[in-house]
Amino acid sequence: MIPAIGPHYGKMLDQARILAQTRYRTAMVLPLGGFTTVVLHDAVAVAGLADTGPLLPLLSSTPAEHHAKIAQAAQTLLALEREFAQAHPNHSDTQPSA
């Protein structure tokens, strides 16, 4: 059995906190739906963040000519996230807020 989380960001954070208290080390992220799912899937893959595997049936990848822009946007967001984490070491999205 693989637990599922998402698809909305706030719910995903809450569910990730719960999942972190279990022995599961992976989860299936439920799709956001339509265009957003494909772009998110491709952004993670073309930016080299993770191997996202194949798309769900009946979905198709974003056009290859957009992959460089998608990868750059994903890398920029990741850099900003890391910068924020360094600037705010006591702030963690993986810990329950007080």
C-alpha cells in the first residue's frame, strides 16, 4: 500500500506532517488536474529534480520547446526556496506550527 497526499498545497503539507510520523517513506502525490499537473510533472523532470516517471493515461507532456523555460522556472523556484531556508533556519514547513 502506498499512501496518497494532496493535491492542494495546504492539504499536502498537513498530510506530509502526518506521513512523517509513519514508517512510509514515499507517497503518491495526487494530480492537481489538467494543465497544472502536466506542467508540474514536466517541471520536476526537466529541471532534474526527480525522475517523475510516465504521465498518467490521457495526459500529454508540455511541448518540448517549452521545457527549457519550465526547467529554468523550476530551478529558480528551488533556488529561492533554498535561500529562504538559509535565511530562516527555524522556519520549517515539515514541522507543526506552534
